[in-house]
Amino acid sequence: MIKIKGVAVSGTPDEPDFSDLEDGEEQAAEEAIQEVVNWYSTQLLEERRAPVADDEQIKELKAGREAALADGAQLATADPEEADRIAAVYAARLKELKET
């Protein structure tokens, strides 16, 4: 298995690729998702290091991070419009997360 732009692919003909996306749209969506994943990862680390970790909070943070990673995987089959939508959703999500 190899990684292309952070997504693992097996290289078989049945595997989706990024050929439908223009570089800018794909990259913007990937960057937005990665920033959200990084935010969740940072929050998870901080919560785990807290003197009394909140298990429910950890569970919610893990779920948020997993959802972002799943959306990132969907970029493999996204058309340019979908990539733009994903980028916009995650840019707004990151703004919301940073404000809390």
C-alpha cells in the first residue's frame, strides 16, 4: 500500500484516485480537513494530560477526529464541486472550533 497526498491506496484499478480533482480544490479540502484533525488531536492530547481526564470529552474528541478523517477519505471520489464544499465546511468548522 502507498500513500498519495496522505491517502493510502493499494494501486489497484478498482481503487479511486484523485484524477477528477484539480490540484487547488483537492489541496484546499485536504488542508482544511487536516487542520481540523490537528485541532482534535491537540485537544485530545491536552485532555489526556489533564490531572483528571474527562472520558466523555475524550470520546467526543475522538469521534470528531474520526469523522474528519472519514471525510478526508471521501476526497478520493469527490468531484471538484464536492471538494469545494468539503473545504468550505471544514474551514467553517475550524473557525467554530477555535472560537470555543
